[in-house]
Amino acid sequence: MRAAVPVPDVFDPRRYAAGIPHDDFRLLRDERPVAWQEEHGVFGWPEGPGFWAVTRHADVVRVLRSPDDFSSYEGATQIRDPDPGDLPFIRRMMLNQDPPAHNRLRTLVSRAFTPRRVERFEADVRARARRLLTTARDEARERGSCDLVGAVTDDYALLNLADLLGVPPSDRGLLLKWTERIIGYQDPEQAVTVLGPDGRPANPRSPAMLGEMFAYARSLAAHKRAHPSDDVLTALATELTGAELEMFFFLLTVAGNDTVRSAAPGAFLALADHPSAQHALRERVAEGDTAAVRRAVEELLRWHTPVLTFRRTAVRDTELAGQRVRAGEKVVVFHASADFDERVFHEPYRLDLTRDPNPHLAFGEGPHVCLGAHFARLQLRVLHEEAARTLPPYARVPGPEGEVRRLVSNFIHGVKRLPVRLAEGAEREPPPR
């Protein structure tokens, strides 16, 4: 009889500091596509009850499309269980709701994300990308290298989101502070840990820790009602009030900012490591082939999916990929594994900017597919078009000084530092537009 295959640990966020553990995910997809994971304590956070890790594309899609079996509401959507007292509060967020309650809120909110409103920002997004990339290029020429994350992608994503929301320039630093507190709470280099009365770290998503953000959301919404403009928060303030408005502001601030902040440097990293793909993308931009650039963006999203995981809770006893799952157990889907599933993607470990079709799960699937996906795609397409026109060929800085730094998180697959240098003898001016 064949011996059981040992289950590798894909829970510990420290596993992702050096990149995605592809070998472990391949083993799980092949041998244990729904595998039990121990949820041990890490960084001062207590151990949990464990969960089922879902790693194949088809099974991830099934979980995300089946809220009647796998609920976002029962235990919310983060791997760690919230404090029982906080759960009713957390369930107010659209991300943590199931149909039909989720459908009502999504219908209301989707009116704020019309294609016309989103596409109106393209000229400003393009000008911002060009300005940031030009500054980075000049810095690299003066100093020999630059950090594309610090010089370009952090500000790019943050300022684009602030424009879309209608956040005044003087307040935009608040969005970054809140995002880093909420997303990077497990990262020892980034976290600002606040201890609760029991001496354990306080959940940054708890009501007590979000009070400042919510007070700001109420104040800004009141201002938008009195002084309306063509931005998302004005549209939301006419549809939502109270906790629903506060929680959606929270969701936009975190998901709308950090998704692009993670996807953009991940794409630059992929292109720095694959010079032939970088060259091909430059050629497509020079030819004005927008469709090819869009396909490239999809492949870069697959290659570096910004969201690693989402959690659901089994509503009833069911079977998933031959594994019995009991009601009440946690089920965690791993996008970072599903997007490299050989059953769906031909040669998944080859970066292929012409890949089509490309059914990656970077923006989720089912009723919770990302509302802001259109705006994220617009930002990424514009950024790569302008990078191809503004930056000479670039590569990672070799040696310790060129170390890529990644966010340590169970949720976001982030790059915090990406030092690059420009190619020797590259042109001093960007090519003609």
C-alpha cells in the first residue's frame, strides 16, 4: 500500500519571504489537493484550529463559486479566526457576506464603479506613471540603480486610488498608514503591533483598531454630500451610510491600494528576470499593439498574483476533491497555487506574455470577483506602456545590495523592495511616442 505523502507547511507566512513555494504547491496539487494544514502560532499570534488548503484551480473555482457550501459570512475571509466579539462587526463588510445580502450591497456599490468614471482617470494615471518613471530613470542614472518599489509603484497605486476615491492630497498619507497596519501586521519589518488587555497582539481589523479610519470615512462622506464631485466616494455617500459606508471605505483603502501595490512591482520583478519578455513587451508597445499589452498584463497577474489566499467556512458536510469536509471547518483557497496548475495552464512555469486564454484567479471568482478589477487593469496596462517608453532595459542589481524584499503575509504577495539598474549604453532619452 502506498505511503501517505507528507503535507508541506504552506500556512507559515515566512515561507513566502523568498517567493512562492512552487515545489510544495505542485506536490499538493498532484497528491493532496485538499490537505489539512496546522495553524501554528507565529510572530506572537496564537495558534488556530487548522484548515483545509485547496490548491487545484478547479477546486478553488468551485469553492469561490459556491457560497451555499463555502461561506464568507460564517467565519469571515481571513485565515485567522476573528475574536468572537468582533465577528458581527466584521460581517458588515461586503467581502464577508454571502448572497442575498451580498448581492444587495454589491449592486449598490457597483454603480460607483462605472466604466466611464474609471476610464476618466486614464490621462491622470498616465501622467503620474510617466512622472514617477522619469524620476526613477534619472535617479538610476545618477546613482547607478534605483528601487522601483520606493520610486514608482508605492506612490503610483496610492495616488491613483486617492484620485478615484476623491481623497484630498493632504490626507493621502493616511491611506498608506492604514494599509500597512492592516496588511503588514504579520511582517516583523513593517508591523506596528498593539497588544490587547490579554497581552496578545490586537487584531488590526477589530473595531477598536479601525476607529480612526471610520471617523475619517464619516467626515469625508459628509463633506462629499455637501460638496459632490465625480468620484467614487461621492457616489458611495449617496447610497451608503453608517457601518456599510465605513466598511466599504475600509475595503477600498486596503484592497484597492495594496492589490496594485503588490501586482505592479511583482510584474517589474518578472520582467527584470526575463529580459526576452521585457524586450518583447517593449516592441508591442512601440507598435501600439494595445491588445498584446493587455494580454501581457494578464500573464503578469498570473505570474505574480497579488492575493495569495482567501478563507471560507464549510456550511455543511460536503466533499471536495474526494476529501470529506465537515461543517464549520475552515477552507482556504490558494490562488498562488491555482494560477500555476498544469491542468489549466500549459507550461505554467514559463512566462508567456502571449498566453490566451488565461483564466487566472488574481481577481477572484464567483460572487466576490473584484469590483475594482477594471481600474487595476487600467493602471497596470498604463504603467507598462509608460515604462517601455521611459525606462531603458533594466535588470536586478546583483549581489546583496540587490536583494528583493517581500512582504510576509498570509494574504498579500507583496514586493517591498526591488533594486534595478539600467542597461549600459541605454538611450538617454525615451523613444519617440
